[in-house]
Amino acid sequence: MKWDIKNIIKKMKKIINEFKTSGGKHCITNALKQLFEYYNFPLTEEMIFGIGSGLSFVDINLEKSPMVSGRIKPFEFEKKLGERLNIDMQCKSSSSYKNAFNKTIKLINDNKPILAYVDMPFLDYLSLDADSHFGGHAVVIFGYNDETEKFYISDRDNSDYPIRTPKGYISEDYHLVDYKQTELARSSKHRPFPAHNKYLDVEFNNCKPVTSSIIFSAIKETCDNMLNAPAQLLGLNGINKFSIEILKWNKFSDEKLAAITNYFQIKADGGTGGGIFRRRYGDFLIQASDIVGCEQMNQLGIEYIAISHKWDRVGDLMWGLYETTERQLLKEMSELIKEIHIGETDVLTKLRRIII
């Protein structure tokens, strides 16, 4: 007698009911915020971002189109955050999706939500172009259903926190994503930052409270990385380079202009919190100033938020370039980015001087 293995295996369903989904400004900080809440160590996204020294700038010259980013590399950020707060935070991966799948099921059965990295265009609810690959996008998987073959996934949208996609706004408390679709997103090898079945293994048993020394250490590293970047495409060097390189886009085809990609890399719609993460860092400085008791830090936070508005203007011009392909917008962007370079240099120099 032959046995059908599918009829032998018991279909399972498990949802971590104690896990509360919430929307947020940036994928990784929102995913981490939800885990911090779940394990009773609440922190704001801004504080998570600042303590992990998340602020950066890089001018990335990809083969198909140029792209900028305003934060440090995925996985480096998580490592720094874990070290500062004494959280055992390990980024793990597997060459086998089967192993990653089985690990996910085990963690959920043990009531441990799993922060997983995915390649965005494979998630249909994001409505992205098939070539818009980014494997560093973070979501939280907190349930599964073998009968329907779907995972319960929390992204940064929520019923009270709509986010914009190329096809309109989405605002779901969670998304039911097919097993196959999840496999494609998690096992993707596409650059930049291939997902490669990565997930974050987190242990909060010895988590430290946020102190002045932790804040000063995080700010010092951010200032030093921005002011003394080791390459021309990084930090303040990168912003200056971007102001020059963007004028060369005049020779690009309409497709390579990549204005829509850079719009989402800059504006809040793309998960930056506004102003290519500058609004986030300004808010962090304001929150941190209350902990360390420094009014000048509060003022510099306000100044960084003002700079974020200029970056948002660059993003708006990117949208205009996407809609019209009018190259004269490039000159306006270049001049504005030069102003931003001066402003960020001034704020970061002042900030570095007050760090103990």
C-alpha cells in the first residue's frame, strides 16, 4: 500500500497572538520596534536608528541606474545596535530555503516572532517593478497556516499608518503571503544586499537601558563616519560627489534616469522617515538631548530637520524628473545638494564638538 506523504503530515496553524503589529517609518527600525515592544523593552524608531549609528550617505553607481542611500549598510546597523544595548543580535542565513523555512516554523511555534530579510519586488502587496531589487528589506513573520500555505507578515504599513507604493497606498495590519512568494523574496540572490535567507536571531535577556554614554558613543561614530569618510562616495564626500555626478545624468536614457527609485530613497514614502533619514536623525537628537541634558543637541536636531526639508525638495524634483524626463531639473537639484552639503557639514561639525 502506498502512502501519500501529504495526507500523513498534519496541517498546522500558529499565530503569536501576543505579538502586536504596528506601522512605522522605516522597515528595519519598525521591525525592531515591534520586537522591542514584544519583549517589553519599548524604544522609539528614532532612538533605535540613532543608537545604531544609522545615518550615512552613499552614492551607489549600479549597472542599470545610479542610486543614493542615507543609511549605513543593512546588518551593520543591527550589529552596532545590539552591541550598544547588550542584545545578542545575530544575523543568520542558510544556503537552503528548506532549512530557513523549518527554522521559521520552529521559532514561531516557540512564540518567537522572526525578523526576516526579503527582496521587495517579490512581495506583490508592494506593487514594485520586477527590477527594483533590494534584499535588505525587513519584515516580521509572526504566524503561518499550512492549510492555506500562507505566512502572517507585518511590514511597516498598518491600518492607522498607510504607506505609499507605486500603485497607491496600502494600510494593512498584516499581510497573508503565499509560501512560494515568501520563498522567492527570502531566497533571492539579487543585488543590492541579496536576501540569501537571512534572518535576525535576537535575545533580549541582558538588554541595557539607554544611557548618556551609549548616546555619546553612537553620535561620535556617526559624526566621524560622515565627516571623515574613507571614500569619495561616502558621507559628506558622497553628498558633494552626488551634486556633481547628477549633472551627468543629462546623458542617460529615460530608463536609466532612475528618478522614481531615488525619489523613494529620499522621501518618507520610501521608508526614510523624510529627507533621506535626516528627519529621523534630527528627531533622535531632540529625544537624546532630554536624556543627556544638552540644549545645544536639541537645537542641532532642529537644524537637521530643516536640512531634511531640502532633501525632500530634491525628492520632489526626482518625481518631476520621473514624470517629465526634463533634464533641466538636474541643475536645480545639483545646486540644492551643494547647499545641503554645506549645511550638513556645519551641523555635524558642531555636533562632534559637544560629544564627550
